[in-house]
Amino acid sequence: MTPLDFRDGAAPTPGPTGEPAQFRAAVDAMGTASVHPRIELAPIRPPQRLAPYSYALGAEVKHPDTNVIPVDSEDDAFGRLILLHDPNGQEAWHGVFRLVAYIQADIDAALAGDPLLPEVAWSWLVDALESRGEAFTALGGTVTSTSSIRYGDIAGPPRAYQLELRASWTVGSPELGPHVEAFCEVLAYAAGLPPAGITHLPPRPQNTDDQF
């Protein structure tokens, strides 16, 4: 696909709402993604100052026996995916469309203590993007594993561990459905969701030498 580039001075065609048609096409394409049935996507308020045009999706992993995300669950996982569009391009982007992703998921102590966790989590994103065959460039981000201890009168487990992934990448066209699917695939991995259609996973073999 030929990357969209308006830096030669040609103005983008405006859509019916005054937004560029390419931006509206990108937003519409985000709604075509097919994701894990336990991941719920919905529009959220996007940042206003990062680009002339922006759009954002919030993603939540629903618990199996309820339609509501528990407030004090120790198994929460959520994220957001932000589309930024600058018809004139930005030098750091190397393009006119940029996606910004954030994922946070509660994890267990064993996973949190594994020194390979950041590398493995980053590989989830790279593999998810590459497997869909859609062009992307300038991928960068961070993976952080954190722990917290609750004291006093506060709800929740006494000790909790979280995985956070922050990333952004440039896309060459408004065909963003596969990118949303890749983002949700990483969220599903982080949340420990079984593949769609599988209700449970067999117990993991107990092996002290076992790695990811």
C-alpha cells in the first residue's frame, strides 16, 4: 500500500464533518476489527493537543460471569488505542497516521518476577503486528512490571502486580482494522485469556526450568 503523504502541499479532501476523508476512513476502519469476545471496545475521549485530529478506543477485559468490570478485582486488564492524524505529517512519525497504545493488566507473582517478562511482552506486540501483514514503521515503546502493597483499610489483595505496555507506531494507510486486532491480541495475552472458543486451558506443567 502506498503511504498517505500530504507534505507536498496538497490539501486532504474534507469529510462531511470537516474532518479529512482519510481520517474518517481510518476511524471507520477501526470499527471493523474482530476481537476476542471477552474484550469490549468503546470510543473514549481522545487527547486534544497531540495532533490536529485524534480518535481513541478504550478496551476492557470482561470477567466471564458478569457484564460489569468489578471495581476491586485482582484480575483486571484494560487498555486504550489512540489514533493521531496530522495531514502535514510530523517528522518524528515519518508519516501522517500514528497509533498510540497503552495496556495494563494484573499478573501473578511468578510472572511478575520473571526477568524475561519485558522481552516476551514486547514480542507479543511485534508478532501481532507482523503477523497481519499491514505496513508499520517507527515502532517504539516501553514495558514495565510493577508491584504494589496495600496497607490499612483499602480493598483488594495485600500485594498486587501489574504489567504495563506503552507503544506507538506509524501506519501507512487508513486500513486500521488489523492494527486494532493486533492491539487486542496483546491485551488478551496480557490478561491470560484463552483463545476464542476455548473455555479453559489445561494446567501448566510444573517445571522449575520452564520458561515462556
